[in-house]
Amino acid sequence: MSGRRLRAGLLGLLWAAAARTLAGPAAPDAFAVNRTLSPGINYGNVFDADPPEGWGLAAKAGDFAVMAAAGFKAVRLPVRWDAKALAQPPYTLDPAFLARVDSMVRAAQAAGLGVVLDFHHFNGLYNDPDGQAPRFLGIWRQLSAHYRAYPPTLLFEILNEPHARLGPERWNALYPRALALIRADNPDRTVLIDPADWGGVHGLAALRLPPGDRHIILSFHDYAPFHFTHQGASWVGGDSKAWLGTRWDGGFAETEALRADFSQVRAYADRAGVPVNLGEYGAISLADRASRLRWTAAMGRLCAQAGFSRFYWEFKAQGFGAYDEKAGRWRGDLKDAIVSPHDFVSNSDF
Ligand code: BGC
């Protein structure tokens, strides 16, 4: 090698090292981020209500300090963005609403919590994916640009529970378009992706995750057995009243049924090389209390054993809420069942 080429090579190496120093350390990959999220909780029934100022509960910045003090590490903010975006291109988001969400994101981060910002309940898209895709992408284009300078403790979830006409094939085609928009502004931000079929275990087999992106977490939801967790739930239809009285005793067969679901998720994630988040789980307050506590604790234990991060559904509200807003205190035994065990054990033998 000539002296000149050697000098040029050395200069190149120095330059690359300086550029790395200026850019700061490489962003943590999704596995490292996922290990910081448990236990997590959903800030449901606030910005996901329809419209958010309809039946939605009040957004209170102080709620995040309450969560952090109880041992929570992260919060998922479900937001019904489509209710606050214009119908025509460029689908402008209502700036006042965006500012309200921002102030909550900042408050959560100031309380030391990781934040998953989730696009929730886009019913128009579930029912008319082809017609509403431009609006979905137009909203993500804005969100991606808007949050680009936020710290990496802000995570995006592309869409809650794709279902109805947004089946696996359409979803496999649509989410990469949103991800590409996100990556243009947020190359290293951690992004959560749900499978179709309501984010459930059964939608997983058909989900194709993007190859080569180190910042993806697979997120799924699990309310099994549904007749137990949703007994009496008004929003699931007439039959749910007939399920009242269903218990969950935590016996071998019951626990193994849950474990079998988790094993499927774990096997899929191992093949895909991604970490896993359980984005929603919870049992309704109409279930008997002992069963509810047993199930909630069992889910937390299974998550810890499988190496999944977890977000309980939900913080406040009557249905599943762990925090009694009127009384200003946690439903203590339920909160304990969610928070404990809070160790994060990745067990490759799971
Ligand atoms: C929905 C909530 C519902 C919960 C449990 C969530 O995905 O957004 O409205 O209470 O699931 O069914």
C-alpha cells in the first residue's frame, strides 16, 4: 500500500471514530428496551374514548407519579388519533389534542416511565382498509415527524388489534408502509407490531415481520379464557351475562392452557428474532376476586418466565381498573398481583 493510501485509510478510520462519538452510543436494540418495560400498565379509557372528551376519563399528569411510586416502569397510552384528524388530505391532526397528548407523554417520561404511544380503535380502517389506508399513513407521517426529537423512552405501536377486513394479508402489506414513514424520521425508535386477528395468539402464524430491523417488539394481547376475563362485559354482546360466575382456580390444566399460548408466541418470536410484549391482559371486576387475583398473578409469572414484558389493562375505570380514582388509592391486592413478580427472567427453556 502506498504512503498516500495508508494516510487516507487512517484518516478515514479517524473520521469514522469521530462521527461515532458525535452521534453518541448506538441506540439500544429492542431486546434491551423490552427489558425496561415491566411491569407496565395501560392508560385506557382516556384518549381512546370516542370521542376522547366523551366518555373518556380525565387525563391527569399526576397519575404517572402514582404509577411510578407503585413500581410500574412503563405506561401504554392508547390514543384514538383518527377521531382527531381531518377527513381530507393531509389529514391534519388537531393541534390542541396533540398538545394534550404531548403533555401527558412528557409527564410520564418525567415520572421515569417508558411510554408506548398506541394508535387505538381506528374502526374506519378495520372496516375499510383500502379506503382508509391513506388517512392512516397520513396520520403516521405527522406523528413520526412530530415526535422525532423525543427521547428513546417513547415507543410507537403502529396499530392496536388489527381485525375485521384488516386481515393478515392486508396487514402484512399495510404496516410496512407505516413503518417506512416512521423510519424516515425515527430510524432507531422502538416500534411495536401486533398480529392481525385482534392482536391474538392465533393471528401470529400469518404475521410477517420486517427482516433486519433491530428496533421491533412483537406485541400480542391475551384475555384467555375469554369467558372468565370478560364475564358480564357489556361490550362483548348478549352472551357475556351467561358467563358470570366463571372461576379461574389456577389448576394444572388451566395454567397449562395459558402456558401453551405463551409457548406458541415464544416459538414464533425465537424464529423471528424479536422480543415480545404482552400489551394487554386483565380480568373484569365482575369476576370473583380470588380468581381474578390468581389469574393476574399467573399471567405476570408466565410473562416473567417467558421473557415477555407486560402491560395490564387498565389503570383506572370500573371494568378492569387497578386504581380506584374516586377513593384516590390502588386496589391494593390487585395492584400487588400485577406488580409482583416484577423480576424479568428470560428463560430460554420456556
Ligand atoms: C379495548 C377496551 C376494552 C379492553 C378489554 C381494549 O383493547 O380498547 O375498550 O375494555 O380491550 O376488552
